[in-house]
Amino acid sequence: MVGQDHQAMTSFADYYHALTFSHEGYEHYFNWLKEEAAGKSLLECACGTGYFSKLCAESGFRVDALDLDANMIVYAKQNNAHPKVNYVCQDMLNLNDFDDYDVIVVFLDSLNYLEDLGQLETFFKEAYKHLKSKGCLLFDVHQEQRIEEFQEEFIEEGLVLSVPYQWTIQSIDTNKIQHQLIFYEEILNKQVFTQTIFSLQEIMKMLEALNFSVEVQTSLGDSQNNEKYYIKARKD
């Protein structure tokens, strides 16, 4: 995620964590990881504020955690440091400096922040290259109907960390949705992000072309919202 300046994004990392944190949600991801992991080396791409990376390290995983946003990495190092976690400011589209892993994860629909199918294919190739034999890639993405869902603008308003905010989401193209977050501080803090909605058919075609074995589900734990695909791609 890209912000306006260092101070604003440092503040935004706090807001982001407060708005999106769900202990139950992270537990569902963690249980999925434990079911599928064949070893204890883990790469988390788009790690955000680092909560999940620390959770994994506390369970014995050796974790490399990357995020493109330097301010998220600053927050993670300050709030979720652990001896077994190495936080790195890095684009997930270039993993040349990283090791090979038992598991690579990209959660919280972070792959939807990639701009197009070309970037998605690049990431899948990088992930395949950096997985050990029988290693797996775990990720979740929005289902296609999210485009239709947000044809009409969604608006959420409230307080976060005692600051008024407004979060709007709306479809802006046939495969794009835009998030706008406004925090009403003394100086207005506005963040805008765009997500790309990829079809399951497109995703499956790319993964199978790389010889991944793929399994898809539409829920984790007792979650039945049918908003996302949860995808396991194992390197044979």
C-alpha cells in the first residue's frame, strides 16, 4: 500500500491495524496453515503490520515477512518483533534475494492489489521458484461477484482510535474496485487503493501451467461468507 508521506502512513498503519484486526480471522488462517505446512520455513508476502508473522514465529516457524510499504514494516518491527521473524521492505514480484520455503502465504486478499494478470503470473512464477519440493502456496482472493456487489457505493463511518473516519468501496471498472479511507485529523488523511478482481478460471489456468496441484475452497473454519476463494497450490 502506498501513502502520502511518512508521518501519514505511520499513522495509517495504526488505523489499518485497528480497523482490520480480527483475532478469530487470523486464527482461521493460522489453522489452515498448520493443516497444510510440511515444514517450518515460511514466507509471508504483504505482511502488513506483522501480527500473523509473529503468531507463526511463536508457534515455531522461521519467518521472512515482506511488505512493499516501508511504514508497515516500521510498524511491524516496533509492535510485532520476534527473534524468528525477519521483516523486509520488498516487492513480492521479485523474490531473488529470498530462500526456498515450505510455505508461502498471501492473506487478506492482498493479491488483489496487483494491477493485472501479468503481475499475478509473475508472482506465481516467483512463488513456485522459491517453494521447496511439496511446498505450498496459500492465498485468498475476492470472488468475481464482488464487482457486482460494489456497483453501488458501500459506505462505513465511525471512530477508530478516537478519530472519525469514512471508508467507501465502489466498483470503478469491469474488474476493479476502489477503496477510499478518510481519517478526519487536524490535517485530512486520505488514502486510496485499487484492487483487481481476477476470475477463478484465470487463476487456475496460471497455476496449473506451472504444474501446481490446486485445491479451492470458499470458507475457512466456520466462515461461510462466500466472498473469497481460499486456494492451496502445492508444488509437486
